[in-house]
Amino acid sequence: MIKRLLPAAFFVGLMTASSHALAEDEFEQCLVRLQGEARQAGVPEQIVREVVPTLEERQRVVKLDRSQPEFVQTFGQYLSMRVNGSRINTGRKLFQKHRDFLDILTRQYGIPGQYLVSFWGLETNFGGYLGNIPTLDSLATLACDPRRSAFFTTEFVTALQLMHREGLQPDDMKGSWAGAVGHTQFMPSSYMRYAVDGDGDGAIDLWRSERDALASGANFLSQLGWKAGQRWGREVVLPDDFDFFATGRANRADLRTWGGRGVKTVFNRDLPAADMSGAVLVPAGASGPAFLVYDNFNVIMRWNKSESYALSVGLLADRIKGSPGLKNKPAAGPGVRYEDIGKAQQKLLELGYDPGPVDGIWGSATRQALSQWQRDQNRVADGFPAPAVIGALLAQSSD
């Protein structure tokens, strides 16, 4: 899940707050509260009495919850780190290794196997790193922190229920700082709701069973609404006179409409005459690659609310299946500072455009607001925060 950031002016105070730990007695009092929540949810008394009081506050977890990198990665930077030669080669080998089982999952859930391997690769590098922070400690720490206490209290209690259901010990449960676990990095609530027994041993273990993890990913995507027989999207070529103001996931049209606007496949062929709708994305701006994304792209984004992540899943899946790389590769380029994004959002607001929250995140609302400003300034309205564009925006008078 993408974290919402506070305005840049508040970053210093936020980081200062992250270094503050609860007093020992406050954390113990919170554990008592969590014991009560667990009892109400029907967690066995033995776990409530013997496990919960032994948990430790993890100050590093709170710091990670508060921390933000200095720069926002460009799409080119993001993609090169996640869809590279090593990951493609490993993904292809694992796709072949699990081919028979993946075919079974495709027949049962409608999810092609290359997508499941792609998620596996992006989440944990195919199980290479599952996380090493004790899950119950992490969730208890975040449940006792006021920022998102309600959410993590629910996840904590669910983790205890999972522990009981699957016969796990606390030491068995390790994962990310936020409590995501296993090969596919499920939060406890997703584990409880969507995880299934893929290897037929009568238990569900996303840490140790690759088949459980792959089957659970298939069930999750199916439940989220994956459309069997459809792809995630494709790279396309846009005409020279294309109106970039029409890009973005909010601007959907059927394939015939996009074809009428001059959009073609990367092989300069007409788009298929399928009864489908999609949206055009230009994550690296007008000079970078363009993508026409379909309904299954939105399903991927329900797994992780990042367009760069969803594009990487789709592109890695294509490469695992044997497709060539992008025809138009995005430039790596320098990232954009969170502080500058916050300033740009504030300037757009002052100029009468709605960028959404002034939070330092370049989301769809900010992209649309910048695109509107670019169009009004007779610029290419691609909504891309190139340094020159941000500089021009910030230099404009608000009068």
C-alpha cells in the first residue's frame, strides 16, 4: 500500500517524532489492550497469556513507517531495478520448473502462470528475501503507535488467529517491517482471507511452501476480479499529433476509439478489434514509452497502488513468457525531490488547479493538475514532472 506523505515543511518534525519510542509502561499497557482485543476476537487464551506479554517494541519499525527517501524514482530507474536480466532469467527458469503446477492454477483460477511468477519476483525476488523482522513484534509496535493504530490492531489480532490456525510459533513468523509475510508478502488479513493450501498438506504456509504462495496469489488475483483470457496491457506507439491530455487511467476509451486517434501497436499495426477498453499511460513523459492498459492492470494495482509497480509486473510477466523488451526504453534520468513535488503541488493549488493533498506524492490527481496547467501554457500536456517543467511552474507568478 502506498503511504501518504505529509507536506515537506512537516518532514523534519515527522522524522523527529519517529525517533520517539513509547515509554516501557505505555507499551506494556498497550499490550494489555491488545490482549483484550484478541480475547474478543476469539484468540485462544493460551496465546493471549503466553505470547502477547513477551512481545517487544521495535523502534526501527516506527522509524521505517515514518521515513521517506529523498528522491522520487523515475519510471526508468524503478523499472531498471525490478525488470532486469537476472530477474528475467530466474523468472523463466522458475516458470519452467513450476510449469505443470502453474497450468493447473491457470485452469482453476484463470491467472496465467507468468503473472504469478512475476509477482513472486517483485515481492521477494522469488523468495530470496522474505524479511527478517518478527511479525508479531512489528504489528504490536505499529498497533501501539497512534498513527495507524486501528489498522494495525486488526492486523495484529489476525496474525494471532493465523498463528493458531496454522500451528505456527512466534519465531516462525517473520517478514517486512509492516507485517507483510511470505513469498508473496501478504498482510495477515489477506493471508486469512485469500491464502489457500496449494501443496495439499492440509496447512497453509506462505513462508515455506512455494506452491501455497503461488496458489494463494492466484486466488487473490481471481477474487480481485482478474479477467481470464485478457492481458494486462501493451506497449503502443502514439501519433505525432497525439493529445497527451487524454492520458491517465481516468481517461478510458474502447480500442476502436484509441485506434481512431492513431494509436498503434509497437509493430505499427492496428490495435485488435476486441471489445475492450483501456487507458494510455506515459509514465516517463511524452518522449518515453507509451502503454495501453486494460482492466487487469487495475487488478494488479489493487495488489499495490503504484502504476510503476503494476507496469513492472506486466512487463516482467511478458519477458518471462519470452516477449522482447520495450521498443522505446525510458531514460533513467535523475529523480525528483519530495520537497520539490510538495512545492509543485502547492503552486498548482495557488494557481487554481487541484493536485489533491499537498503530500509530496506524484499521484494521479497531481499528474492531472499538472497536465491541465501544461495545456493552458501551450505545453505538451503529459503530466510528467520533468525538472524543466517543475522549474517553469514554480517560476510562474501566482497573481
